[in-house]
Amino acid sequence: MKVILMNEEQCQKDLNPMWDITNVEQVKEKLNELQELTDGELVHLLYVQIWSEYHPFGLFKFIGMDEDCMKFQYLEIEWL
């Protein structure tokens, strides 16, 4: 299924080369694996950071589905 990501440029700027997910295409692949989402649901996508005990999460809002297309809005990076 195709994934459309709003705020794609900001998402790319927030990614780090030291994480296991380093580009927007990889983010879209991970978001495409999600199932049974409801409109407006918030989704946390874990980015593994090799050199720290803190873990970054991308925060996304599921906008909805159209014909074979999932729409998400990138919100921010959160740390755990």
C-alpha cells in the first residue's frame, strides 16, 4: 500500500545517520507495516540509536485512508 507523509521535509531533517532509520523512504516502509489504525490515531515509530541509552521515536498522526493509500502527518521526535 502507498504511504503519503505530510511534513516529509521536516521528518528527513530530524533523522540522524546514526539511527537504523535514516531516510523518509524507510520511515514510509515502517508506517506501511501498521494495520488497523483509526483516523486521528497517534503512532510512535522507534528509531534505534546506536550510541546512547535514550531512544528516539518519530511521532506521526494517522490522517486516514484513500484507495490503496495511507496518509500520515509527521509531528516531531520524542525521546524515551
